[in-house]
Amino acid sequence: MSAAPTILIVDDQPINVQLLKRKLEREHMRVIAAYNGIEALETVRKEKPDLILLDVMMPDMDGIEVCQRLQSSDDTRSIPVIFVTARTSKEGKIEGLNVGAVDYITKPIDLDETLARVQTQLRFVAINREMIDLQRRLVDARRASTIGAVTQGIAHNLNNLLGVVMGHLDLIKAYYDNPEQVKKNVQHVEDAVGRIVSIIKQLSLLLVKTNPPLAKGSLPNLLAGSIKRFHVENALSAPVTIDNPLGDFAFDTNYEIFEEVVSKVLINAYESYGTDFGGPRPISIHTEIVEKPGNRRFLQLRIEDQGHGIDSEIRDRVFEPFISSKNTVGVGMGLTIARHSLRNLDGEVTLTDRDGGGTIATLLHPIEQKSRKSSDA
């Protein structure tokens, strides 16, 4: 750390505080003190120390309760606590570690050992802060990269579409006295303007709130609404087969986001067959409950098609904005929006190859959303 680390010593015995304070200050650490649990909590609130040396046996509020209160607050949970105690039993140490302490020092205190343990924990603090800073910078870089890709894609697509509009307007002027030609070119203009409007709408979807409101939803109803949106928004009647062994499963979600994500993955599956494909385009949805690390349960939707599969040229960039193997303008944000929107629900979208040809899109939606309020809808 560049600045001197701040150590809070909490002990109801002033002599213990003075001994530790002198030892740590010789190592260029800033030391502050508290002599009971209440004073310790108030000092932590004001000073935000880098580490706390906390005596377990204190009157009124012991070290165990102090540590529990520190762990219950987001502002103080990350501050490492080293317990200092006369207890030597295994049970006593386990109790302290179970409430959030990172280490244990037994009395009588060995000052050199205490210094070594403090320095070790401070190194962990420094590493953790560097990791948090690196993570923040990675997020900023990813965001900047996404904004750059979106901006470049918008400019390219809108320039192409505006070129189409201007070209057909010129043709309208040239053939103003030919109603059929005028009608034909006006339709091309309307189509191009429609694509421009579609791009603007898709951009607004990328600005989904990070904590969208949730409501209790029925899986069959959500799937039916998603398929209906897929049909209506794309003027299609392509059949979608549903394999739902979960039945009338209910969970907390955001209706708008859920249907938008599924419908965009469905149109991606439909378009994977290509413009030259004739006959039916099989698309199926399979549901199940899966458990991920941390004992978290997710609703998993597997949306399968038997189309051309993932183009090798865009495999690593398939979720980037305006990345598409289709040779048309105004397309290519569907998967970007799907992943972005589902991640706002703490979920995920991935694509893999399907055995026998085609693609499997796997959608993971968390079942428990403890940090958000939900309502029946």
C-alpha cells in the first residue's frame, strides 16, 4: 500500500493496546484504539481501518458480537479481523472463525508473531484491492469496447440504410411521372426507414435497467408469450416444439425481458437455416432445472435448430453487436441484446454446436432472486 495502513486495536486492557501500538507503529503503521465493543463499531464507521485486532473477552459486548455486526454490513464486511484471546480450545477458535475472523492470536501475545500475522493479512488486503481495481478496469474496458463496437456498427448500418433511402428518393424524382416506379421505390424507402427504426429500438433495449422489476411468472405462459412475440414481430408462423417436463413451474422474472430474450434467440435459430432453405425449419425448446456452483438453481432453456450452425468466421464474436453472417444491413444485434438482457437478470446465454448439425442456445435464468422484491402478476 502506498499510504500507511490503519490498524484498529480493540481491547479493554490499556496495557495490551499500548504494547501492540508501539510494536506496529515502529513498522510505520497508523494505529488507533478502542476499549469496548460499542466504541469499536463507532471507530470503524468513522475511520474504515485496513485491519482490526479484536479482543474476544470484553464486557458488555464481546468480540464475537462485534465481529458479527461488522459482517452484517456491506461497508465493513471486507475488513479483516484477527481475534486476540486467552482461549486456546479448538471450539473457541472455530467459533471465532465461523463469525468471520480471518486469523486467531492467543494470549500471552508474542509481538513478533502478531506483527507477522498482521503483515500477512495486509498483503492479502493489498492483493484484494488490486484485484478489485483490475476487475473495475476490465469492466470499463469491456464497456468501452462494446460502446465502440456498437457505435461503429450503427454508423456502418445507418450509412448503408441512408444510402438506400437517398438512392430510391432520387429514383422517385427521376420517375415522378411513372406511378408504378414511384410506388415501388416508396416501398423500398419505407423498408429502409423501418430498419432504421428497428436499430433505434434495439439500442434502447441495450439500456435495460440493471435491476429490472420482477413478478411471479408461469413457465408455460412465458414460453407461449415468447413464441407469440417471435411470430408477430417477424411476421412468421414457424412452428416451435416445446418439451417442458417442469409443467406449470412458477418463478420470479421480468416478463418483458424474458420474452424479448427468448424471441430473439428463436429468430436467430430460424435464420440459421439460410435464405435458400426450403421446407419446415425445426426449432425446439427443452426445459430443466440445473444446479450451478454455490448451490444456485437455474431454469435452463435449450433452444435447438438444425440449421447451418455457427459460422467459423464469427464463432468467437457471435455476441458482439452487428456481427452477422447474413448479407443484409440493419441486422446483427439480436444475440447482443439477448445476452445483455439476461445478464441483467443474473443469467446467461451461450451457443454451442448441435450433434448432427445446427446450434444449441442455452439460456440460464436464476430461480431464486433473494435480493429483489417480486409480486404476483
